Amino acid sequence: MAGRRYFVNNMADSAGKYFEIPKEDIKTLCYSYLQRVFDEQTLTSEDADGGIYIGLAGVSYMCYYLAEHPEFAELRDDLLERSQYYLQYALTVAETPNLITSRAAFLFGGCGTYALAAAVYRALGKERESRYFLGKYVSFADGCQRPDFLGCGLYEVLGGRAGYLSGILFLQKVFGSEG
């Protein structure tokens, strides 16, 4: 066998000891990561490609997720604004028909960006825009029914039907039974 598929853990075992990290320390660390992303993230079409997995839609999703988290309530409005800001760039790529972004996948496809847009615009109280992007997401469902619609696998979370279904679960959390 060529090479090991593991590494040796040189760290001491915890031996079942419990320790608590203060919540404020975690929030402070989150704030520093946020600021670093905001300071260093560029806004090119290459940055926008990759859906919410690796693209600008991912930065938008991070902002949306934190905006909806009770621990970050004091930043909600700012985080939703930033989420919309990054989302605008991500949507330009999602709207461009190419192989990666047109895939019906929540994490790595353009439709995940549409699901996120539906959620962000709903959180901002922009129902018309929210419903528009929800419709865009739903429009990918028919394509998922075709045998081997991707040509490279159907059941992967990153780029197949399982990913599309993951997006539906996300949207059910956002919209509940009304979506």
C-alpha cells in the first residue's frame, strides 16, 4: 500500500475531562474572522463562482446565518446588508449559464445561490424578490428528474440530487409550510 491514510495524533487524550470555552471568547473569535473576510475578500467573477460552497455566495450565506443566530442579534441589520452585498455578485454568476453554476445543487450550484437569495430577501422583508428567487430554485426540479442530468453522477451532495434536496430542507426551515 502506498502511503498512510492517517496521521499520528501526538496530542494528549482528554481523558474525559470537561472544559468550557467562554461564549464571549467564541464570539470575539467569530468577529475577528468576519472582519478578516470583509477586509480580504475580493469581488471578481472568479470569486463568485462555486455556489455557497466556495464562492461569494458562501460569504453571503455566512453573513445570513450569523444574522439569524440569536448570539449575533446586535449585528443582524449589518450582516443582512453585507449578505445582500455579496449575494449581488454571486447572482451575476448564477445567472450565467455554464456547467458549474447551472447544476441543480444546493452547495455547489447556481440554484443554491437562488435558495440563499430567497432567504436573504425574506429576512430583509423583500417578499417579491424572495418569491422570485424561490421560483428560480423550484425551476431546477424538473431537470433533476432526467436520468444522469449532470453526466457525472446524480446523488452527490455537492452537485447532484442530494444537494438539491438539501436546499429544499434549507428552504423549509426558512419558509416553513408556506414555502
